[in-house]
Amino acid sequence: MQKRIIASGQAAAAIGPYSQAVAAGPFVFVSGQIPLDRQGKMVEGDIVVQTVQVLENLKAILAAAGLTLADVVKTTVFLADMADFSEMNRVYGEFFPEKPPARSTVQVAGLPKGAAVEIEAIALKKQWLPKA
């Protein structure tokens, strides 16, 4: 099985030794995204603002692979505080209005750069990516 690294200049670059996303077979695995803008700066704001930025980052990375949020089959949401679940869930629902993917949501002890939310995704590509 061939794998291909996916990168988007429309989302913050990886802040460690990992790729924004990797395509393997018909799947695209998007690394956990935190609320960083394109320049790599944390957005200021509450869980709503942070969740919007995270999902916009996911959209940008998926677009670089020729996909959309509609192609996502599974997400994992990491929250620094489960008290933020309701507001995160409301925003999340706006980005996945129909046929949402399977999802797990967990509270964690901490997230990179003090983020309130991080989301990773797995998407299904209907055709193989063209060779780079």
C-alpha cells in the first residue's frame, strides 16, 4: 500500500515531527488539529471560537487531499474540559449537518499550547490520490 503526505498552506504547519495528514489506500488520516491560525498562532477566544478554527483547519487539510468534511468517516475530539462539550457539539454539528461521521469525545489532562479542543479525523477517498 502506498502512502502520501498531505500538506496545506491554508492551515498551520505541523508543530512537531508529524504530517498534517497521510493518505494510505483509500483513507486519509488527518492529525489532531488545535486552534492555530495559518501563521501558527493560537486563536484567542472561547470554545466556540477555538472549535471553529479547528474545523476550518480540518477542512483546509482535507481540501489539499481533494476531500471535504462530507468524506470524513470518523473523528476523535479531545477536550481540556468536558464542561465545554455542549458548545463544542453545537459548533461541530454546524460543520457536519447531515450524515455526521462516527465520533469519540474524551476529556484529557492537557492539550498542546493550552488549547481547549483538538480534533483528528479519518476520511475515505473514493479514488486513489494521483502520484506526487
